[in-house]
Amino acid sequence: MTKEQKEYLVTWQIEIYADSAEEAAQEALEIQRDHESIANVFTVSDGETEETIDFYQTAADEFWADRKGDPRC
């Protein structure tokens, strides 16, 4: 860690029905690791501020921004 870097708490939240805490954690891990999953919204806090980072929405915004003026879109 450099002097310029800050420590962040990054959380991802999901509700899962399971028979045990371990089974729920295993299911959440599988969802996060699935390359086709849209489990990509995180809450990030530096202890003073908190924000939501939505990589799915960012990717969608970039996709459509790249196609502005494209008559097929």
C-alpha cells in the first residue's frame, strides 16, 4: 500500500435461501464466479463516505455510448 492509497470496505449483498450458512455462502461464491453473472454491484466505503458502484450499468452505458449515431441501434 502506498501513502496515497486508502483502505476501503467493499461489500456485495445477495439474499439466498439455503439449508445452512455454509450452503448459502457456497451459492453466493458460485454466483460471483459465474462469468455470465450480473452480480457486479458493490457498496464501497472509506469510513467517511459510501457509494454504490454498478459495473453492469457502466458496461451498458459504454456499450450504447460507443454506438451513438449507429443507424442499426
